[in-house]
Amino acid sequence: MALAPVFERRALRADALARQSPTARAPLEFAAGLYRAQQSMAIAIEAAAARRGLVGRLDQDLDGFAGATEVLLRFAADHAPPALSEAARNSAVEDLRVRLGAWWSDGGSGGDDYLARALLRPYAEVLRALDLAPARPPAAAGACAFCGGLPWIAWRVASGSNEGAQRFLGCALCGKEWSAGRIRCPSCAEEQPDKLASFQSERHPTVRIETCANCRAYVKSIDLTLDARAIPEVDDLLSLSMDLWAAEEGYARIEPGLAGL
């Protein structure tokens, strides 16, 4: 499956929301550009897969697409927030290999290194499209069963039963989606309802902050039963004020979204 249309669909959603939402325009415009840089990388990685094959080991596969990282690094250097921009400018080729290799083999998250996650997402998505398991540490409880990445967004869809909406989680690295119980913390597996509170804002009626009192983690959930056009990881950027509120209340997001929150 060619992934270019997948990244373009995300970019187009970010473009559309940026035109409609002046207060969230900056992160949405950044997201659209990031998706298009990742699209360029995905095309190069798919070409490498067709030319020489991929094995799922970054240390062996990276030579086939290392040059494609320049597109994303250049975009981040020119358009990212200051800290990320500086990191992109300071990424020498050999240092970047070490950095990406360590992040990949250590099971890193976007909270550890946003730039590494952004650079390796196209690679992970290509591996998933090829059904080629990546050589990474075993997935922790609640993480993606394919690549071990952490969930960065949740969403609810109509279940077709009398049990209410069904919840899904989305992997921040390979994009895999999986069903998850509505009364269960994705981080620590807590299932006691009195420890799993959710919070909403009148300003963002389709969004919910789902928290866990046991581990103090949260995931943001988008209600697709109210707006089926939403792409959860993109629409997430419309409600960054809710992430700031959650942080002030002492909760930590399981995995940062595209804005690094």
C-alpha cells in the first residue's frame, strides 16, 4: 500500500482546520508541513523497499533512506518551534544515525525525542504496511502490539450495540489502531471506575481528557460520533488548551501529540 495519500490526507485536514481556526493556525500549519515532509520520506523508504528490501532493523535499513531525512530536517529547521528547530539544525548525519539508532533500540517516545519520532514515523508506517515486524523492544502493556509505540490519541465511534461508543487508540509511531476498553487506563491498566475520571470543556464539545488517578496519566479522546470528518491526531491540535489544563492538574499525557504536548 502506497502511503503518500495517507500523509496527504492528514495534511489536507490540517490545512482545512488551519483556515477555520485562527487560534490554532500555527500548530496546524506546522502539522501540514510535517506531514508533507514525512510523505516525501515515506516515498523514499518505499522505493528503498522495492529496490533493496527492508528487514525491520534500523541499523541495516537506514542506509537505504538516510538521504531522505534531509527534507524533514530542513522543514523543521525552518518552521519548527525554537527548540526543535535548533535540534534539526544541529543534526549532523553521523550524529543523527546514532541518535535515531539509540531511540529506536531503546523503545523511545516522543516525550524523549520529538525529532526522532517524527523522522522514524514514515519508516515505521512503511514496515506496518509491509507487515514486517520491526526489531524493537517488546511492547509494554498498553503499547502498540506491532511496533511498541505508545498511544498518543483516542477516539470513540458508534459500536452498533447498546453498550455505548467503542474506544480506539492510535499509535504515535506506526499509526496502528486498536480497540481498547472504555473503562481501562491505557497506561497502567487500572479498571476501577472511581479512578478513571474524564473531563470536558464547553469550548471543545467533541474532546475529552481521560485521566487515571492511579498513574496520573491521561489520553485525549475525540468523539467521532459527533464529527466523523475528524482525523483524531490532527483534530487534537484544536484543543491544546485542554492539554495545558491537564498538565496544571498534575497529569502527564501518555505520549505527546503533534504539538509536543
